[in-house]
Amino acid sequence: MGNEHAHHLENPNATTPPPKIELVSSVPAPPTPDNAEVMTIHVTLPPGSEGNPPHRHTGPAFGFVIKGEMLFELEGEQQRVLKAGESFWEPGGDLIHYQDGNNLPDAETEFVVTMFGVAGQPMLIPVSAEELEERRDRRAPRP
């Protein structure tokens, strides 16, 4: 980790080992909505949960899987499985978030996500069946 991501200061008076700090992900700062509100949420998906139906967010979201496995799919990207210790991000806006379900049939999956959304607007905006049909060519082929 270079100095641009240093999150630890040397402490010559320390009597314990320094914190272990690991950069999990880094992306260029995406555009954030005017009048942005930042929120961090903790999500627990029951075993086998499909998660939310297709939706979008008014701004970018950054997350980290705490335990389990999450099915994650954004418009134009292949569906993928994110495991505990892996991170994700999405730019929000017009992009459809197709999946955020639990990939495990017999265990919970937990993740934390920090979202930059428009204050006073819903965090999740459902996408209609009609719009999904209109944009089906933008969805990556399913495995």
C-alpha cells in the first residue's frame, strides 16, 4: 500500500503491535448526486434469499461482504459470486442492479454498503417489467 493510502501513523510510544490495515478496493471517485446523503447499511440475507428485485440507486454504492456469498449483477456485467472479504461498487444512476441475492442455500450472507443517494428519495428504486424488457439487450448473458 503506497503513501497515498496510508491509514496508519507510526507511534513511537506504542506498547502493542500496530493495526493491520489492508486496502480492500479503490476506484476513481464517481459523480455523486447534488444534495447527496451518505448512508451505511448492514444487510443480512437469509439462506437462499433472492435479495431485492431489479432496481437502481440515485448515486454510487460501495460495499463489503462480511460473511457468506452474494450473487451480484449489474447491467452490462456478468453475474458473479462475491465471497466474504470481497468488495463491490456500482455507479448508481441509470444503471440497473439486477441481483444481490444469497448464493448459499443453508447459511446467511451479510454485507455492509455505503451509498451516496439523493436526500429524500428512496434508497432503492424498482425497475418495471416493461423497462427490463426494453433493456434486455443490455444485460449480460446468464450462466
